[in-house]
Amino acid sequence: MMNLNTLRVVGDRILVKPDSGTTRTSSGLFLPPTVNAKAAVKGGRVVAVGPGTPLPEPGADEPWQGSEHKPRYMPMEVEIGDYALFLQRSAIEIRYRDEEFLIVPLAGLLLVERDDRPEDPDLSDLLKED
């Protein structure tokens, strides 16, 4: 993967390296590229994350006046390396150094899969069917 340190994602957006998609069905039929392009939900690996949603300064009655306070953000739940599922209609396609990426706002995310997260409780007993 290329070095993306020069890119800064702003606000509540993430930069995603999209999946290439499957070009073949389970029975072996080849699918045209338009089939994958019409999917409503896409997935990909998160490669960069913005700082989050900007929060207003506490006690700021007149936001147009200058302030010496550093901006505060509501942190993102997404981390670099997560696998994200998102609505394709909310994603914006970009090309950077001959590679395809998608910029997805936090509101367009549906699900995030994280490989290892020891601080989360074990939910396997909740998913068992009786």
C-alpha cells in the first residue's frame, strides 16, 4: 500500500480502499462490471480517518469572534484498518496516485468490522439461538 501520510481527511469522513468485487458467481459465470457498480452497499478497508464532527466551543455566544481555543471534535468510531460497509450513493470516488479510493461520510456508514477488539464484551452468547 502506498504512503498516504500526505493526505488529511477532514471532518467526519473516512478514506476507503474499495473491494474489487467478485467477477464470478459461485457457479462460475463471469459477471460484467456493471453488476458490481449497481450494488447499493459497498465495502472496503479504511485507510484514513478524519478527526470527527466539530463541536461548538463551550460558552461561545458569538462564534464569529476570534478564539484562542483549539478545536474540539466528537471522535470517530472508525479506525484505520477496519472493514467498512457503506451506502454507495453516499461515497465519492477519487483517484490518487493511480489508485481508486472512496471518501465516505460517517452518516453513510452501515457497519464496521474490526478484527481484534479485546475491550469489547463477548457477545457470542447473545447471538446463539435457543
